[in-house]
Amino acid sequence: MLPVSDLWVRLSAGDLIPTKLQPETSHHSCVPGPARGGNIILAADGHDEIEHNRERIVLSFLFALCLFFVGCTHLPFRPINFFFSPIKEFVNNPQVQQYAPQDVYFKSPDGLTLHGWYLRAKEEKGTILICHGYAKNISMHMNDDLWLIAAGYNLFMFDYRGYGKSQGTSSIGGVQLDAEAALETLLFALPRAKQDSILVFGKSIGGAIAVYAIANSPYKDRVKALIVDSTFSSYRKFAQEMIAGSVIGWPFQYPLSLLVNDDYSPVKWIKAVSPVSVVIIHGNQDESAPIHHGRILYGAALPPKKFWESSIPGHVVAHVDEEIKEKLLAFFESLPASPILDPEPESANTLCPETMHNPEKK
């Protein structure tokens, strides 16, 4: 059997077609010749054509499995990556630097060193933990949220394992440990105003991560609101829709999507976020995670809850929709403040000040 890398080529727009299973036909004959690199000859009775199509189906399935499981370094093109696309390198970001971001290093429950930025506002009306989307790192995401600092809210944005300066390799279960550690770091290690509101803001996959984190946190009662922007309802459903989006993947969308871990899907956990207020924001022109995902989440959530639909094109829209921004700020102002609590000595993720900025210093 020919290797997968010899069977497929990449076309414009990312389409894939089998190249070595296409028979060469003569311009002067109605009888197809042998396939390139193979031994298939299509006989007049169609028997070999059936065998040829059967081989194509088998190879398509094997390729889909390969595409699903194998990392990008093993294929001659970049495969579909449903959930994580980290970048380690930081970019120089003068807009962020003017707010003097504080480097924060903290530990995940399984011992990885994670990194985040903490930016403090002048007024300090509240503090927002931000779970960013699936790609890049915080040096490329932070600009979208600087408007919140200008509005008086501290920001703590962190990188999941494998992103930016955080150690490890991303996984669905692993990033949940990271969000757990980030929330505890915000609550017990970072300096904040004497009275402020703790808010959690998740974007795209960050919304899914935030839903599970708040639903399962022993400190849920200290969080005043959860905001999710453009979040899919289920890891498995999202994967199934992505697989179905290609001609090759469509026949295998259901069996392949069953291989996706759905234990952490937000639709299963958003009920447990209550009584924390939930705001679901979704664009009706979102082609990455269509709006039906947001509606599914809203239907599964318990009160108090809000659903805000945006007409702005694109994926993750809150920061570019002026009406949504105004509604968010008004909502934040309506929330009661929470008192600062002393660190709990039994918390595994509580940091000492001298280790917060330097992961090498013990």
C-alpha cells in the first residue's frame, strides 16, 4: 500500500484529493489506463473498478484517522487542529507594555510552571480572569482586552500549558488544571483592591475551559460572573462539525468525533455554574463556532443568565462590538463587590511573593 504522504496533495483552500488513485485516461481511447504508481486496471466488467473504489474508501478512512491523531510535524502539510494551536514566541507589544504588565509564574496542580500577565487599572473596580482562545499566546491576545483596563478593571490573562512561557503540552484535561490554578492564584496571591468583583471571561475554547473551571471550583462563591464569548457547546459536537466540513471527512464525522473526549464539554457543566451569573455572547455571523452553539449553552444554563447576540462578523466579537461593550460595563457595575480574603495555607497553588516572578527561585 502506498504511504499516506504519497496519496494526498494539498490544493488551494486546503482541499485534499487522492492523486495516485486517479486513473490516467487517454485522450484517444475510452479505456482508462493504469493508475500512476499503482497496478489498478479498470476492466470492462467493472469488477476492478469496484475494488478500486473500495481501496479509496479504506485509504480515505486511514488518512482521516492519521489526520486526526498525527501531529503537524509528521505530515507534509498542516493538519486540522481542533482545539490547540500554541505559539511559544512572544511578540513585542508596545500597547500592552504601557500598562506595565506584571509577569506572574505559578504552578499547576500537576507541577508545571505556568505564566501569565497581571495588569492593574487605576480605579480597580474589579478583577477579570481571562481564558483566551485556542491559538497564539497572551502577547498576541492581550490587546483585545485593554479597553477593560481603561474602564477600570484589572486583568489577569494566563497561557495554558504549551503556550508562550508556560511549560508542558496542551491537552483538554491539562488546560482545566491550568485554569483551576489561575483562579486560585488570582484569589489568593495577586494584590487587589480591598473590595472588588471577581469576574471570569472566556473566549472561544477559553469559554469552555472557564465553564468547567467555575462549575467545579470550591471557590465558585467568590466569582460574581462568568462571561463566555463565541464558545462551542461540546468538544465532540464541534469536532464532528469540523470533520463534516470536508468532503473526505464527511462520511466519518460521527465515528471520528466519538474519539474526542467530551467529559469537559461546557453544555454538561454550565448548569453547575449557578448561582454565578452567566453572560453568553455570540455572533450570528460566526463561521468558526456557529451561533447555535451559544443558544445550546444558554438553554442549558440556569438563571441568572443572559444571551447577547452580535451582528458583527467574525469569531470572538465582544471587543469589537460597541453595544456589547457598553452592556458588559453596565452589567459589571451592577454586581456587588467581594471582600479580599486571606490566602488559605492549604491551597496547593498559593504563591509566596518571592516566587511569583521567578520560577527558578524557591
